Amino acid sequence: MEPTMGPVQAAADGPYSFSSQPRSLPPRPKYREQSNAAETEKVRYGNIMIDPRVVRGNVLSARPPPPQSTEPLTLEVKRQRRAQKHTPARRLTQEQIRPGTPEPVEGRVHVHVQTELYLEEISDRIIEVDGECQTDEFLDRPPTPLFIPAKSGKDVATQIEKGELFDFDIEVKPILEVLVGKTVEQALLEVMEEEELSQLWSHQRAFAELRNAEFAELQRLEEQDRRIREEKERRRLEHLEKLRKQKETAEKIAARAFAQRYLADLIPSVFNNLHDSGFFYDPIERDIETEFLPWLMSEVEEELQKKVLGRTMLDSLIRMVVEKRLDEFSRPPPAAQTKAPADEPGATDGSPKMSGEEDAADQPVAEKEETDQPVAEEEASDSS
């Protein structure tokens, strides 16, 4: 059918007609205008056959990559692509550095907890709410009339008499034979299947009874084996306990015998060593040794020091007197004294008397010294 049809031809062919008035084409430039990338992205395609976003062919296969622009990439686009490349690596590094949650202890599990400022109720079943709305009544659209094309061509008829193409009695016989044969065969198969199923059920029942009997016997044997093992383990533990007690008793007996043998000579030797070391002593003797004897020695020493001091002082006095007398006798007598020696007989007599008194004074000291010697000897004997 041509797009442009005259009214006469359309009326002759059918009720459908189409006509288009002639019109001039709109003016358009000779060359296509240059558009930037932003304007290209805003282009809306009217025909999906030329839209690059529509996938053609098998949708299960891998999608072809989007068409790459031939325009040079700007600095901002390069920066965005570089950031997109480094984002997964940076995210993976942060996930590796971030410490993970430790494993839960035995008997506990981790549970997700909301930590946001505003909590949200979480439920397994989504909340459903029934809503109703009322629409205005509209009349049903009348059914669209069927399209009946215009009749074309010429009618031709052919007469067929009865029995020329199909005889029912002859044609139905093989069909009936097939149907009856298939029915009988299906019935025989069903009967054989039922017999086979009954035999299988009987075999299954016999097998189940045998299996149950074997299972009961197996349980009995396992229980018997368990009791035997428990009895064996109990007797083994009793025997080990008996051996341990026998060993412990033998060790105790040996230790007791060794201790008795060791302590038989240990106690006397310990007491002897303690006695020799001075841990066991006579309190009276210790008191005399520690209190009386030191006091006695100190008193004797003080007395001896006093005697020595008195003797020293007496010796010094005697020396001074002797030296003084010696000086007096060594000087020459004066003339008055030599002329009258007979007038002073007392003086000459006094001096011998003085010397005699000095001798008498010296004699008690000597006697005292002689009397002191036995005392010193007695004190030395007492201290020893």
C-alpha cells in the first residue's frame, strides 16, 4: 500500500483512507553545529533504536562497555578518575588497619546494636496498613468492532459424495484395535505393578523385622560390651589403687625403719653436742662464773690499784725526804755551829732519831708490802 492514496482508489479498496497534503521541508544548516560535552549529555533520544543506553542482542551475555568519548579529558575528569582508582585501595587499607571485634567468649554471641542518636524499631515483619480509596464510576468502553477486510478473489466449490473420502466402519477398526490393545496392555501393566509392589512391601516388612531384630541384638551386645568394659576399668582402677597403697605402705615402713635407725644415735649425740656447746648448764655455777667472779676480780683489781697508788705516793715522799736530807748534809756547816758542837747535843741526837724514825716509818711499809703479797697470791689462786 502506498502512503498516498486518492479518494477514489481508497473508496474502491475499502473503508480505510490516508492522505497527506504536500508541504515544504524546514530549512537546516549545511554543517552540524559543534556542541560541548555538557550539551551532549543533555540530549534526549527519541528513538530507542539509536539510543546507546539500550542493550541489543542477548541480555544474558556481558554488556558492551559504554562508548568512549574521543574528546580529550579535562583536568577535573582526570582527577575524579584518579580518586576513584585510589578509593578502593584506601578503603581496603583502612579496613585492614581498623581493629576488628574480638571473637565472643563461649556461650555468647555478637548482636548488632543501634548506636545512632535516634533509635529505630526493628521488627521481622514489615508494618502493613490498609488504606481505602473510592473512585468515580465510569462507563465501560464499548467493545471494539472486529476488523473485516474487504473480500477479494473468486469463490470456488467442490462436491464430494458420501463414502468417497471416509468410511467409518473401515477406518475406525484399527483405531479401536489400538485403543483396546493399549487399554488391555495398560491394565496388565497395572496388575503386574500392583503384584510387584505387594511383593516389594512384603520384602520390606521382612527386611524391617530382620533389621529390628538385628538392631535389638546389636543394642544388647553393645550394652553387654559396655558393662564388661566398665567392670574391667573398675577392676583395673581397684588393682592400681591396691598397688599404690601397697607401695605407699612399703615406703612408710622403710622410712620408719630408717628414721628409727637414724635417730637411735642422733638423740644422744645431739644432747652431747648441746651439752658441750653450753646449752645445758648448772644455774648456780653459771651464776658464779658470770656474776660473782667478774665482780670479785674487779674488786681485787681496785684494791690492788689503791695499794700500788699508796706505795707509789710513799716512795715519792721518801725520795723527797731523802733528797732533802742529802742536800742538807752535803752543805758545809757554818762557823757558829762548828765552834759550839758540845752546846747542841740535842741536835745531833735528834737527827739520828729522825733517821731512826724514818727507818721505823719505813719498816711498817715493808711489812705491809710483805703482808700484801699473800693476799695477792690468794686472789690469784681464787681467780684461777
